[in-house]
Amino acid sequence: MSEKYNNTYFEEGVAKGVSGYTNYTWMPEFTIPLAHRIIRRLRILPGERVLDYGCAKGYLVRALRLLDIQACGCDIGEYALRHCHPEVREYVYSSTEFGKESYDWVIAKDVLEHLTQIELMNFLILAKRITKNLFIIVPLGDGEKYIIPQYEKDVTHILRWTLQQWRDAFIKHDWLATSMDTNMIGLKDSWKHHKNGNAAFTLRQIRESSL
């Protein structure tokens, strides 16, 4: 699966019809405000440890660290990890190592829709070993297609679930949604004109893992 997230996916995705990316690069004017919004929303304190699951080139990790958060990242894609921001190279690692360190928060923004149901289950189970708090952002669908048609252009997207389907999956694996909404202002401003096209979940572990 990792080979799908290659140079073409990140640098020529739109032109080649495989993703929504073109010359995916560091944009501090976008990513730093996003990181600030997440910190405020979750009330993350300076010095707390945060993992960006599916960090790609580590841009959110970089922005969080600039704001005094002890952020790390992991990703399945070898290309993205090789081309991560040089300032965070020592803080990003392969997602095959996921589950070996503990964090105050694990963030997965625009990631879980790329997983199969089995992979999602494994993520939710393993996450219980390393954190009590998850923050998830996913695109919403009706089970068969996305509410926002542009999301269909990413050939690696798999899950097209409704808000309720996501909530049910989380609670099934002992993650309670302490908040969930479709207001993406400050989180996904590019899609704020699409009502109910994305959802943000703040989740709390309700039963510790026995693993």
C-alpha cells in the first residue's frame, strides 16, 4: 500500500488523476494557523506530546513544534518520509512503529478514509495503548460516494461513511465522541462552503487496552 503514496501522488496527483495534490510543499501561512486552531480546540498545553498519524511530509508536526508542542509524526509512505521537512526529520517515523510510544494526543487528519475496515480497527485498538485522546477529521459520504465530489478524485480513498457510521465504529472500539461537528472553519477552510462534507471528532478512550 505504501507504494501508492509516491512522487506522483504528492507532486503530480491532479495532473495524473490520482490525488488532489500538486507540488505538495510547506505553506506556513496555512499550516501554522491550522496548528494553532487545533491546539486551542483541544486545549493542548505547551510541552504535551502529540502524534500526527499519517503526517505525510511532516508539515503539521513542524507547525505544532513551532508553537511549543512536542509533536511527532508517522506515515506509511516512504516517499513522504524521505522528503519530510528537514526541521522535523528526527521526529517522524514509519507507521509500522505505531504503538510503541505514548502521547497526550493522537491526531489523524484526512487519514482514516484511506484505511480498510480492518486497518481502521487495528488503528483504533493500537491507539488505546499509547493515548487516551484522539482527534479525527474525515470526509463524509453516504456509504457509497462522498458528499464533496472532489474527494472521489483520490484513488486511495476507501471509506465513504456517514457521520453515524464513523461514530459507531469509534464507540465499538471504546472511543467515545466527546464532541463531533461538521463546522470546518479554521480546519478545512477550502471546503467550508460544503455543509456536512467533513467531520471533526474529539474522542476519549473509555476502556483501557488489555494488550
